[in-house]
Amino acid sequence: MSRAAKASAVVIGASGGIGAAFEAALIEEGAFDVVHGFARSRTGPMHLDLLDEATIAAAAAHVAKGPPPGLVIVATGLLHADERGPEKALRDLDAEWLAKVYAVNAIGPALVAKHFLPLVPKGMRSVFAALSARVGSISDNRLGGWHGYRASKAALNMLVRNLAIEERRRNDRSIVVALHPGTVDTALSRPFQGNVQLGRLFDPERAALQLLDVVEDLKVTDSGKLFDFEGKAIAF
């Protein structure tokens, strides 16, 4: 990726499958002066828990000590955990689980934007990208189910659109997007890989490189949109 000097890259969720791949690829490419990888499982200044805004603020303060972020990727997501999976029907809805899914998939990335976007000076090209999903597209929903995951990703898509509009007023070279990585061979998708088409299950390294290529080609007019791993816009 070609970037101006004196810029950093930030990966939120750098201990996950695709997050770790993003971090490794960005370090190997060497286009940024610094690559910051934050994760809940990491300690010290690299610790960031999306459910704890204080840790997000502390991470942003750490980044602010160096070059401004030319790229921020939120590579996190919650689909299943603790024997809880995506709902198949209304009877499976649970308020506590819904709140947690929204907190991780929508609120967390929004809070990252709250603390990291102001670090980018006016006039600097920057990309803020959050991993979303095609199933979060309302217009593309023909199967139903997966209520919490679909709805929280739809909420993330709306937040991305809102952030893009607001950020454009502050920095007209800012790009805020949601990205659909496809089905990636990680713990998030593993229980649901049985129906994936041949050749459409990506290893994390390939998925990360595909999305970095998409990020590289983004234009200011793309801000506020959802793109898949081939760079095609997905209707909200």
C-alpha cells in the first residue's frame, strides 16, 4: 500500500484470525511508519476491550504519541460464544445476548471511531474501516434468522454512513467504510462453513490481503458505503 510518510496503521482485534493477518500484512508491507495492534487479550498499552470505553480512549492516547493514523481497521465481530449461537427463530431471542452482540458489533466500533478519527489532521487522507457482513444488508436479506447478528451489523452499517457524513465535514479526505470479508476460516465462521461454496472459504491471510487491496483503491466518494472483498459495493 502506498502511503505518505509519517502515518501509522491501527488494527483493533489484532489477536483474532483476520486481525492478526491484517497486522502481519501491514508490518510486512512496510507502508506505514508504525503498525499498532490492539486486542482484548494483550496487555499494557496494546490492551483494548470494545466493552470498556476507557481502554479505547487509552489506546487512542497511545497512538496520539506518534504519527497520526492513516488507516484504522476494526477487525472484530461476535456471532457465537459460550454455547450461544445466532438465533434461528423469534423464540431464541434473549435480551442479554442481543445487548452483547450489539455492544461488540456496533457500539464498540462506533466508540473506536469516536476516539480515533479526531487523531487524523484535516487534509490528511485516512481510511477508517470496520468489518461488517453481507447479512447486515437489509435489502439483501431473503432468509431471515440470525436476528442479533444481522441487526447489529445493519446498525454498524448505519453508523458507518453517519460517521462518513460527519467526518467529511471535518476532513474532506477522510474515508469511512464497512467491509465484508467473505467467509474466512476463523473461529467465528467455523461452525457454519458446511454450506460455503467451493473456493469461497478464505484463509485469514488471503482475506486480509484482499481487503487491503480494496482499501488501497478507495476514493473519497466511496466513504459511507459497504464493500465486499472484491471491491464491489453492497446495498444497505
